[in-house]
Amino acid sequence: MTDAPHAGPPPVPPAVERPPGATSLQPAPQTHGEPVPMAFTGTEQEFARIWFVNLALTILTLGIYAAWGKVRTRRYLYGHTRLGGEGFEYHAKPLALLKGYLISGAFFAAYALAGNSYPVLSAVLLLIGAGLMPWVLWLSLRFNAQNTGYLGLRLRFRGSLQRSYRVNLWGALAAGLSFGIMIPLFQHRRRRYAWSGLSFGDQPVLFGASAKRFYTAGALASVWFLLGFLGIGFLVNAFEEAGLISVNDQGEWVDRDAGSSDLLLAAIAPIALVALALGQAAWTAGTHNAVFRKLGVGPDVAFDARLSTFRLMWRYLQNNFLLLVTLGLAYPWTRVATWRLLVESISVRGVENLARAAAAPPDAISALGDAASSAFDLDLGL
């Protein structure tokens, strides 16, 4: 889980990783009974009060309060995310997060300071950071699972560290070397690793989403981005034809009339924001539905999702506009509105079977992974 504005669906009860070495996707369980929709009972006004207090105290304490702010934020969002009348729980301690923030912050500060004066040291730190990232992500998944609860039971993450390196390091390299062609496959593998490693009591999560659905979502997102680029290109050409600007051999804009470049940038901005919102919505809705329509907990609990791509597109357009005109101060409202839309698109069959899961003893897991993944703004899309 992350606290990114476009963060994926909230925590939902999952389960144990399939046996080591198993690679085939598991089919979602077939359960009977009426689906129970998830609900979000929080309000934008309540969350705004929490967010502004967190922001003020974080500034006044030079960032120290950020750990307490994150815990308050997650407890509010999780507690108001309800399934069958029961809210989710977040149990992390702020001091544990603060230690992780200090460690990851020290590493990031060392890299930033070495950037200009010691390029060799900077390169070494970059390589060390890349090598540690799968480990950090693995710690983050374990920490978040252990500190997320439902019906009094904590989740657990049993995915292996070796598999984290295979998925997050070698998978990222393959995606980059393929010039982006393998990015949907990489994202699919990351989701599969994250979900199939979870456990809710003694019940395993069954992850059945196919990579094909991720490629479909990626293709639709690419179409919107491409249309945005074409619109920007058409606008630049129109300004050239009107004699307002010219483009030199280096591809730079040169004003023929004073202020023409500024006017062009002002015209491009809404096109870029719209293309970004539509492309992001196509990707998020496509992958969200693909995952939850093939997700289950053990043999008797099955999830479903009916997230409308167009509703999410409209939500993202509103978010971008509000954040732009308020210089970011509308974030609490956009965060809650997006969270509610994602949560309430999910329904569950067999909710009553979740109470039968046996409790498993918690592990002692460091908060470093969760703090570091937040510091580097890593979003697993959960």
C-alpha cells in the first residue's frame, strides 16, 4: 500500500503464497451467494482536517511528525473502508516508521550530497540503492501486511526475498531493455508477487489475472497518450502557421511575437493534463478490474470489481483541475474521492467465510521497507 494520490485499491483480506516453485496462475474460487459490496464511510471534510494538521506539524517538526501523520492517515482510510460492516485496521507504530525514515533519509541525503562533488561515490551509491531496492520492497510488503488487519486477524506476507529480486530487479531490467514492450508484463509480475504472497489467517490468496489484460490496459493508455501528443503537435504547428513562433534547428521555440511561447505553453498544459488523466485512468481501471475479478481468499471467497473507466477518467480530470487551481491544497478532497471510487467498485462473495480463518502468530518485521518505499515514492499498485 502506498499513500500516492492514485493509489490502488485499499487493503483487502488475502492469504498465503502458493508453494515454492509454483508459477502457474491460480483460478479464482467459484463461490455462491450474493456479492457484498465494499464501502467507504469517511468524508472529505474529516480527512482534510487530518491532512492539514499532519502537514502543519510535519513542517513545524522539520519532517519528524511525518511518521505519525502517515499512521493517522492510514488508520482513517483503512478504518472507514468496510466490508460486511467491519472496517480494516492499521496497527503500525509511528516510532518504527520514524526509524525507517531516518535510515532511508540518511542514504538519500548522502546520494544527493555526493552528486556534484563525488560523481564516483554517487554512482556507487546509486548501484547500491538499485541492488537493495528489491529487499526494501520485500520488507515493505511484509511490514504492511503484518500491520493490516480485518476481523481481528493480521495479514501476513510469505513471498520470498529471492523472488523479489527476480521480479523487481531482473524484471525491471528486462522491461527497460525491451524499450517498454515488457512493462505491462513486469507490472503483472509485480502484482502477482505482491498478492499471491499474502495470507489471511490460514487461507491463501488465489491470483488469476492474466498478463494479457495488463497489455490491453497498457494499449488503451498508450492510445490516450498518443492522442495527447498529436494534439500538442497540431497546436505547435498551428502557432507556426500563424507566424507566432518558429522552431530552430535545435527544436527550440523562438518567439516571433512577444509572449507567444508563454501562450503556447498555457494552451498545451490542459491538453497534457487531459491526456495524462485519460491514460492513467485507462491503465488503472483496466488493471484494477483484471486483478480483482480473478482474486480469491482460499476456496470460498471471491472478489469482483466493476470500475468504470469513464468514471475514473472524469475523477482524474477533476483531480488535476482542482490540484492545479488550488496549488495542491485540494489534495485531501481528491484523495478521498478517488479512494471511495476504487473501494466501492469492489464486491466480495463468501464474506462469512473470512471469519473462519485461523489466526497466525505475527513476525517481528522492520519498518525500514515501508519507510524507504515511501521515501522513494514506490507504488506497488495495491
